[in-house]
Amino acid sequence: MAKIYYFSGTGNSLSLAKRLAGNLEAEIRSVGTYLKNPEELDDDLIGLVTPVYCMSIPPVVHEFLQRLRIKSNPYLFCVADMGATQGKALQQVQELLAVRGLKLSAGYALPMPDNSIAFSTPFSNRSVMLAKALEQVDTIAFDVKARRDNSAILGTNPVWQVANLTGWLVMDKLVAVKKRKVNSTKCIHCGNCARVCPAHCINIADGLPVFGQPCYSCFACAQWCPAHAISLGRLTPNDKNCYTNPAITVAEMEEYNRK
């Protein structure tokens, strides 16, 4: 059997996971759902698709790799999708698995449109990036089927640590992205924010979102809001800086985030 775990806020990682699952006849599972109900895996193929945050894996993916329970010794691979550079994301996955006595056999980095709001990818570049990523995913699936090993060449960007520390400092302290607020005059009461949240920490009360914990800083609630009614600290989404993967719908985000 084969499983592909993913974490996604705006659909990039989910779109890649779906493409891989189709090529590899694998089940798709959510990282967030696994953390709520950990199970021991006995699959011979396990993949991870994760975005890159500040040149590293998101904290929730870090926790997932620490708590992941694997009974067998499967072929493990990871796909990291990033706006600019993967930094140390793949090597982090490799190191976290090695501590558990597991081997990351293959790792791949794919450029995708950036969903950071602050540094959004220009519209003119998005379709080209997405088309190239899908081509690369098919090549990755071919390599995975052949059980190819590229673990010896997984490298790291030498400036990743400085960028990582600075990035999180800016996002958490200066921008304060976890301070989510809704503009009640803009909100159209669609409930999309609660439906797409991978942490399942948003409830709707009197038609408005109530933000709880944990927050994964994935920006899903703001990005999927059709009225741009949700702000993340000092980040204010608009038509120019918002992005969601065009191949993924709100319904799919809700469905797969609960698997």
C-alpha cells in the first residue's frame, strides 16, 4: 500500500499530492488529521508533500515527523514546494527521519506560486510555474515508482538559518500574522475560512469566524476569503496579493483536510 501525507493552506501541496496519488495509486492523508489521530503505518511507500515556510518546513510538519509511527521500513520520499528556495526543508525532513532510524530515500524541490501575501508571485508568472510543476511531478512519480535514491545529494542553502530566524521573527513579532481579525462589514458569511482551515480551529458564530488555536500560519483563512475580509496582523489581502491554487476548490480543501 502507499500513502501520501500533505499539508496545504492555499492548495499548492494538495494539488501536487493529488497528482502524485493518481500516478502512484496512493491514498492521500492530511498531516493535521494524522496529528489528531496518530496511527502506526505499515505501508511500503510513504510520501510527504509540504510547503516551505521561511526556508524550512512548517512547524506542524516538524511535529508530524516527530510523531510519525512507522512499523515497517518503507521507501520514503518528500516533495517541498516553495516560492523561491527550499532552504533546508528537505534536509530537515531527512534529519528528523534519521533520528527515528528511518531513511528519506528521495527529496524534490518544486517552485510554485508564493502564497505569502507579502511577497506574492506576479500573475504573469503563476500559470507558467504551475504548468512546469505538474510536468516535474510526473517525473517525480516515475522516479518513485523506480525507487530511485537521491538522498546523498540533498543539499541546503547556506543562508537558510539566518533567513529562517529572521523570517519567523518578522512574521510572528513585527507582522503578527497569528493575530487574525475579520472585518464584519466585508464578511459575506460564506464560512469558507472554517471549511479550509487545516487546523480545524475556526468556528462560525453569528455568521462570523471565531479564531481558535492552534494556528498553523498557513494563511488559508485569508487567502480563500472571497471578500478579503480577514487580515493577518499587518497583512491585508487584496485582489493583487491573494493566491489559491486554481486546480483546487474550497470543497476539496475541506474534504482532504479531514482525511
